Amino acid sequence: MVDFSFAAASTQTPVDLLPFHEWDSSDGTLWMQFFRTETGYLLRFPDMADFQVSADGLSVVCAPVPGVPDGTHEHLYLNQVLPLALSKLGKLVFHASAVEVGDVAVAFVAESGRGKSTLAASFATDGFRFLTDDGLALEACGDKYQVMPSHPSIRLWKDSQEAIVATDAMTAPPLPFTSKVRFLASSGLAFCEQSRPLQRVYFLGDGSASTVTFQRMRAAEALVEWVKHSFLLDVEEKPLLASHFDQAAKLANQPIYYRLDYPRRFEELARVRQAIVDHALNED
């Protein structure tokens, strides 16, 4: 759907425009800048790569910075740029992970650091296939929604790696901007290549709960959360924003939303998984 290609490696030159949007890393450093150009958009990852996105979102060209390790640009494209380009095409894409439970999908939505990747990896190493680590793409199918599979890898911090993933698991090359390791799908980290109907969405709490807790959410609450966790290429394009809000509101009207909290201890994960499976498959 989106055509991706590479231009020659080149040093980043100053842009004679002010960015209309910026993303910061969790430590407060500048992560990405959004610029409008005559042909579309420039997404700049300082000292790593520039991505030129066409105005219609159908084409992305990457200009790597010389000396940046191989694999970095593909990672940035798959995990950051592609979801943004898809949003320009009117697709629903969110910061969330998802796993297959039975023949349906369960999604986990949260800010970075609240455990959505750890949950997905925990399920995937216990025989439940994962659909996405981040970049949850949804397609409307009648009055329901399908979760579309994304890149077959999961990124984990060291403590989650040591607690969940086998020591001989396949990994992608290390990235210069993070100590997270990207684990590739394998027999020990099961990946689902088919779309699955969305059965439950869990918005993760901060881990202060002493046991596994589920709290049903109203549509208005779900809508606020979906908007907060949306990938959007142009946050100032009013027609696109209006369309996205309408789609998100329709999605929020599904009776599938819960706040989920649980103790953030690795020894509790088996119990947490079972509670989620029992809850997700309960047709209440």
C-alpha cells in the first residue's frame, strides 16, 4: 500500500522551516521533527535519517545519515514512519500491542513503559501468537474491527528479556538509540500472520493494583484514550483530524473496553495471562 525506497546516504542539512510538530524521547531529548514541504512531509530523526513522505501518504523515501548502523532505517520506517503514513491514508493506527487468544485478538494500550510489550511477549512465549508489538492497525469489517498483523518482532528492556525470552532467541542487530533488544518471531516467540477480530481492548494502569483488576469503560473514556494513543502524521490538518475523530468515535462505541491493572512482577505473569484469557473469552 505504501511504496518505500532509499535515496543516497547524505548528511542532514538545516531546514529553512519551523517544524509544525515534534516528538521527544522518554528522557526528554529530541526524537523526531515534522516539517511540511512542497511535495508532502519531511520526518527528521536527528543524526539518523530523513524520511520524505508524499502528500498523499503513498510514497516514503529514506535518506540515511552516513555511518548509521544497518537496520536502523528499516526499524524507524516500520515502527514510526509507516504508521504515520497509514494515518494519512485514513487508517486507524495506535500505540498498542495485540495477541491472539483463541481465534480473536486482544489489544493492550498504554504509554511507553507500562508493559504492553512485556505482556505481548509473555503471551507469545506461552503459545499465544502476537499480532503486533506496537502500531496496532485496525480495519473496519461491518460493525466490527479486524486487527492487522504488523512486523514480526517485539522490543524488550533487559529485565523483561531475562525473565521471559529464551537465551537463544533470534534477535535483530542492535540499534544505536536504545538498549532495547528486538526479538524476531520464531517457534519460541509465536507470531500470527492473519488478521483477527478485535475482542477486547485493555488500557493498562500504572501497576499499583495488588491483584489483577478489570474495570469496564464508557465509550467516552475509550474515545479519549484512542485519541491520546493515535498515530497522526499531520496534527493540524482539520479534515483528516475530523475524519479520524469520527472513526475513533465509532470504534469507541464497541462494548469491549476495560481498564486493566496488575502487579508488575514477572512471577505474576502466568496468573495475569490466565485472568486475561478468561476475561477476554467471557461473553458478558
